[in-house]
Amino acid sequence: MGEFEMDAKCILAYDVGTSGVKTVLIDLKGNVLAQATADYPIFTPSLGWAEQKPDDYWQAIIKSTREALVLCDTAKGQVAALAFSTQSMGIIPIDERGDILYDNITWVDGRATAQAKMINDFVGAEMVGGKDVICKLLWLKGERPDIYDKTKYFMDVNCYLRYKATGLIKTELTGASSYGLDIANLTWNEEIYGAAGIGTGKFPQLIKSTDLVGGLTREAAGALGLLEGTPVYGGCDDVQAAALGAGAMGEGDGHIYLGSSAWLCVTTENLFDMIVNGAATVKSADPKKNVVVGVTQSAGMTVDHAVGMFYKNENCSGNIFDRISEEMGDIPPGSENLIVTPWIFGEYCPITSEAVRMTMFNLTNMHTRAHIMKAIFEGIGYNLRWIKENYKRDFGIELSQLRVIGGGSNNDQWMQILADLMQVKIQTIEDMQYAGARGAAMCALVGLGIYGNFDRAAELIKVKKEFVPKESNFDIYNKLFSEYKGLYSALKDSYERVNA
């Protein structure tokens, strides 16, 4: 590592999401030097399925890395280390020769509803859903034994990318949490997988987010335009990276992410039951801490779908969301009693169901597209408030302030809606679009010893804006939030019958 220590000035950090990768060069003080992006598709070969080709991730990494290096005019020897933040819950089977046997079964995929029902019936409670890893592994074992039997290891996306970079197969603790980790002992959960008839023999060795995995192979270094042997650190899953990048790493600190999906995440040293009402307690990127996270399947994806329906042919020279915000400005809180559920791909938290769908309730001839758009933003807020309410009841977690990151945090109207609807102070941060990548970089910076711990690294994060809740809007949102929850109870059986 001598040559890296001599000239190193930056970290290559990757935010590998559902639709693309953001590659960011970050200096050793946490400042962004350059960034590049590359997209990849998601395939839906059957209803409820969602797959991606692992090589698409790697090719996107190569393309965006080379672009970022050119933009910053960075010499290959100036990169101190690499770290990945990735989408979680991926399932990529690899055989003993290193061949990928099946495309990534992504976190969005809900094919394993039958397996989930079998587990829930066995334990006598709604413990898992069709998107959970253990259920999809059971699906592979039952429906594709030809793949399952040949599999040497099941990798998540982060594990796969580290394998492509170093040739080594190891699973980081935050990624293992979404599979089934004994968080108290930091080992694979033998009890759960043994009871399911799967076992943990096909799971790789476990590492921490700050562990040095290995150096870039000659092949990977050549593809990326870097030096062979450049260190690769463990990195972490997207939720945990976002907590780091939002500076929400103290006890009880919470953040919301608003992107394609949404989540409400709280950092804690407490250890709660693994899954309660769709919210999971998983390992933090900081090995001393955990995070409680509830994921709303569709946020930006629901918004984008509505924009495509209502604004597809809009003649707008600027940003279409500026037009939408202008129209929404005349719509009162509560959208004149219109409610829209955002469950376009089913839901995981606060309710777990593959059958629920996006639904408009109480639509009249007086409502416009602006009402519908605002009701969608509010509907995502109702979902997040429901998760917040569950946290108080199930875990004793009280939240009075939340930081918000992701593309949605650019929308000041949405931030005020969240403040009023959730009745908490909302903060946005500087350079929020780099939160995931900056979180990955922190793993490398702590691993390298440049920062002694994650608390020190969190000091890099600066607040941009604050939104204080307006009490004048509490009554309407309290009323409609109650009705929002009631919609699920009233329509649950109908959703199941229609979308079985």
C-alpha cells in the first residue's frame, strides 16, 4: 500500500441503486471532487418478479469510474481506496468455478408469496413477506433446484461487486442483516435457516464495513483505470450508508430517504426483535450500533408514474417538478380530502402485502391533477407517519426531528408537508445527493484510520434547511391519516382477491 499512502488524496465511493450507480470521488476531508453516473435496466419476466443482470452493475461501475477520474483529472495512484454502498437483499448465485448461475433477484422482487405464507402459517404470525430473502431462497430451492444445488455461495450486490474487484467472496454485516444475521452474536442465524431447511453453508464469510477486503486484481484495475492492489473496503448497504451520509449516527437519530423507494431509519445501540410490523432491526455500518428501518416500497417510482400519466405531453421548458410545485401551491393541506395510497408495487412497511396497490379515495369532479399529485406526496407522508407511529408503540422510539435525504428532499413543498403531517422538525443537508456515496466513503476513511470512528466522520455533514411543523395543519392531517390507515383495513380482502 506504500504507493497509495504516498500520493493518495481521495476515495472512490459508489452508490449502487435500483436504477443506476453514482460514482463519486471524495477527498480525505469528505469533500466531493467529481461524480459520474451510469444506468442499468430492471427486468420483469413475470408478474411480481424483478431481476437485474449482475454484469450490468459492473459495466456501470467501469463506465462511471473512468468518467469520474477524467472529470477530476485524478491519477490512478491518487485513489486511496474503494467502497461500495448498494441496494440490499439481492440474491446472486455463483458456482464453485466463479460462474454466475442466475440474474440478481432484487429486493423489489415479490415472487415468493407462497413460501412466505408457508413460513407465516408455520410460526402462526405474519413474520415475512414474498420479498424477504429467506422466502426467495426457498423459492429457488423448490422451483429451481438445478440452480440451488450448483450454488457455492449466494451473494448480495455489494458482495458481488467486491468479488469483481478483488476476486474474494465475503459478505459485509449490514448486507447479511437483510439475509438473516444473529445480530447479538454477529453470525449467520443458524436457527432460522435451519428451521427453514436451508442452512447457512452457502453463505460467505462475514466482514465489517471498515474491514479491508483485499486489493484490486490486475483485471479489475485495468478495467477501472486504477492501480492493481488499490484497497477495497467492506462498505455497506444503502440504508446504513444513508444514515452515515445524513449524519444521523447518534442514539435515537433518525433520517428519511426519499428516492425510488422511501424509508424511515433510526440509529440505536438497542437490540430489538428482528422484524416487527415490517420494520427490521439490522446492523449499522458502525459495528457498535444497530438501525431500525422500515422501507416504503414506492415513493419516487409512484411519483414518476403519476408524472408520466398527467404531464407526459406537457410543454415545459424547465424542470417539470417546478411546474408541479407551482400548481400544487394553490392546493390546501389534505388536498381537499383526497387520499392516494402509494402502494404501486405492493408494500413492505408499515403493512406487508404483495397485493395492495395504488388507490385514489374520495376523488370528485372538483379535483385536478394538482390535487392528485399533492395527495401522492401526502400519501407517502402518511406511510412514513404510520411507520413513525409503529416505532413509538413497538420500540419506544420517540422522534421530534428527522433529516431527509434523496431526490425528494429538493422539494421544499414536500418537506413542509412532511413536517406538518408527521409533526416533527425536518432538516435537509448540504449535497444530499451524495449521502449514500459519502457514507460508503466513511467506511473506507475509518478503515484507513484517517478518521478514528464514525462519530468523527459524521461531523462532516452540514444542515442546509429546516422546516418547522405548522400546528394550523395538524387537524386536517390527523383526520386524513386516520382514514388512510382505515383504507388498508377496509380494502385488504379486496386487494387479496383481485391480486391473488
